[in-house]
Amino acid sequence: MLTEVACPNCLHPIDIRQHGRHITCAACQSQFVLDGHICPRCNAYHAQEQGFCGECGTVLSRVCQKCHTSNWAGDEYCKQCGTAMDILELLKVNYAQTTADRLQAHMDWSKEIKAKEEADSQRRMAQLMVAEQARLEELARHRAAQSQKDKHLFLLIALLVFLFLVIVALLMQFF
């Protein structure tokens, strides 16, 4: 679980568990918005926007009552219309969710992850197959070139043996 980030200005480590998305560096006082989200319950860092925390299952998004835009659960104001987001509404939504709902959400999330992992696995396998095919083709070219060299060497040796035998036969006729 990510608990520290480096300040983009001074590279001083910042403990993100003490902040929301808006972070202030204690060393240089620079302020920036953290990419991704931190779970308000377990402080797990999520680089990409998702509906539930992968560590504890807490809901990570909530809908603005005014404009119906999905916002991170820890945002104080709607990113679309700027309406103040009531933290009590978040608590109400979180506790209103039944165990069966949370389990179903986890199962749905697990299915999404499994499907994504399967697609990634298929993509990686296709890349490996292309690389293996290229390796086998290169190996076949190398073997063909080596076979050609071996044939030339064999012919050269056969020619030299033939010449040697001819020379020996000629020398035997003179002696």
C-alpha cells in the first residue's frame, strides 16, 4: 500500500495518509492535487478511478445530488458544479449498503478484474507467440545458412581429397 509520495518541487517525502487529494508539502509549502484516490477508511492508494476500494471494499465515489456527476468519496465539492458534498451523505450511503450488496459489488468487481486480466493475458500471449514465431524464423534462416556453409565446406574437402588422390596417382606413375 502506497503511503508516501515525493513532492514534485523539492522531492521531500509526504505521508499521504494525512491528506485527501489536496496535498501540501511541509518542506516547501507547495500544494498539488494527488492523481488517483486514497480510500477514506483504510488509506489505500488507488491510481485509477474505481467504485470500491480494493483493500477494504469502501465506496470510493458518490454522486452529486445537484448535477448527478460521479465524484471521489472524499471530495468536499462537486468537480462539475462546485456544490458542497455532504460528508454525512457519504456515511449514510456507506452504512445503508447491506452485506449482500457489498458482496455482490465485490463479486462484480472481481469479475471485471478477471475479465481484464484474461484480456491482458491473451494480449501478452499473442505478443509472445509473435516473438516466438520471429525467433523460429530467424533460427530456420540461421540453420539454412549453416547448412549451405556445410555443403560448401564438404565440396571443398571432397575437391581437395580428389586433387590429393590425383597428385598421388601421378606421382606413383613417375616413380
